[in-house]
Amino acid sequence: MEFLLDYGLFLAKIVTFVAAIIVVLVIAKSASAKSGAKGSLEVTNLSEQHEQNIELMEHHLHDEAFIKARDKAAKKKRKEEEKARGKEIKEAVKGGELDTKRKPHLFVLDFIGSIDAKEVTNLREEITAILACAREGDEVLVRLESGGGMVHGYGLAASQLDRIKAANIPLTISVDKVAASGGYMMACVADKIVSAPFAIVGSIGVIAQIPNFNKLLKKNDIEFEQMTAGEYKRTLTMFGENTDKAREKFKQELEETHVLFKDFIRERRPELELEKVATGEHWYGSQALDLGLIDKVQTSDDLVVEACKDKTVLAVHYVQKKKLADKFGKAAAEATDSVLLKWVQRGQRPIV
């Protein structure tokens, strides 16, 4: 009898716990539906961050007398600039003109592309926001990292960057790690491509690969049926028996895509010896410079610090609101990645 009582209490706890989770999920979903907003724009002033870092370092490098003198001089300079700015605005308003004069800005975007280039959803929002307020003298820097992926996804991403060019805003693409295949398709839209010395660049080629389980199905007496209308509605298949004709058609489609890829790059970087670099190979930054795939060997950090001297540098990110289920999924994925990484590191050996 005592066992049944304990079991009942245990079961009640489990039911209560499950019910609590369901209630939390329902509330979270309801709140998400009521909010309506899918995401929001976040802007970070990198110029201010850079100045704060310098000030912090100088506090540790100089004595108190120097710090006081520096702060006093900086305060005086800031007052003079504010006074001059106020006078400029007053004269513009008095003359019936809109105040259009401001310090040039460098807008910094980050694109870390996945296979399906789903990040283009955020990119289009960021670019739209920049185009709405950009003025003469402004520039855009995209810190790009991608090994490529689906043609249509990266084609759209490149088209989004083309919007910046169409607005006559100078565009620089910086590659610190990799911009290959679809990633390089995006990069070649820019006025200037810079790359870290060992960043991977190029891979101007097209690839498609699928497993075929037809023999395994036959071995286990499993039939696979597929019906299509149109001779080439489906060429290669994972479960049916592929024919030489289907393989030839599929290869033809890959070649056609490669031609379109090369034409796209030729139009934007006409100085490239395309037949030399459009082999599907990739190169490191220093090699890519010699081949004309990039314009300069440099990191994005150097570009940002250099721009801080005469521009206001703003990092622009569009952040989508995540559902509670997505947050749980991400947390689980990160935990799994962490465990796997620890196992890999135990047997890791240097390879460069």
C-alpha cells in the first residue's frame, strides 16, 4: 500500500512538471504572437568602442597628470566642435535648407552564410535600412564568411549587395576566413575585396552529389516507383535506377550553371583570367592577390580601425526574434557541439 502511495506521488510530480512546461510554452507562444514584430535592427557604434578601448589602455600606460591633461584637452575640443556644429545647423535652418551635412559613416555588416544562405533574410533588412539613410561620403563594409551553398540562395544574396552598388555607395568585402564558391559570387560584387593572408578564396565551380540506394532496395526486394510528366522533370534519383542519359543531362545542367557563374564574375571583375581561376580550385589570400581574385591582403580589423580616423563606424545587425523552441534547440545543439569539440581536441594534432 505504501509503495502505491509513493508511486502515486511520484506520478503526480511528473504530471505537474510536464503540465508546467506546456503552460510555459503556451504563454511564450502567445506572447510571441501578440508582439507581431519578427525582428529588430541593432546598431553598435564601433568608433565609440574603439575610443573607449584606447582610453582604457592609456589609463594603464600613463600617470594621472597626463590623463587629466588629456581629458581636459579632449573636453575643450569637444565643446569647440559642438559650438561649430550648432552654428552650422543654425545657419542652415535660417537659410531654409535642410541639415544634410554630417560626418561620413562606414556601415559594417556581417554575413556568415550557411548552405541555403538563409541569412539573406537579415541582410536585406540591413541593406534596406542603410539605403534609407545613407548620404554622399558614406561607405559599406561587409565582413563575409561563407564556403558557398545553393545557387539561388547566394544569387539572391549577391543581388542584395548589388542594391548598394546601384545606389552609388562604395562597397568593400572583407574575407577573414573563407569566401568560396557562392561566397566568392557575393564578394565579386564589391568595388574592393580584401582578404586575410590565409583566408580561402575562389572555388569558382559547381558541384552536386547524391547517394543512390537502388541496389540496396533491390537486395531487400523493395520496389521504388516514381512518376513524372516531362522528360527531364527528374534526372538523377536517390532510389531509382539512374541511366547514362539522365547522368548526361544532369552534368549538362551543372555546366550551364558554371557558365552563368563565370559570366557573373566576368562582368564584375573583367581583369580576371577567368579560365585560369574558374577551375573549382581555391587559393589563400596572398595567392589570390597575385591571381587578381582580391585587391588587397588585409584583415577587417585593420579596415575598421583605419575608418575610425575620419568616419563614424556603425555595425548594423538585424536580429530576428527566436521562438522558445528554437532557443531550446540552439542550447541543445551548442551543448552537443561543445562535447564533440572536447573529444576532438583530446586527439587533435597541429596541421599547419
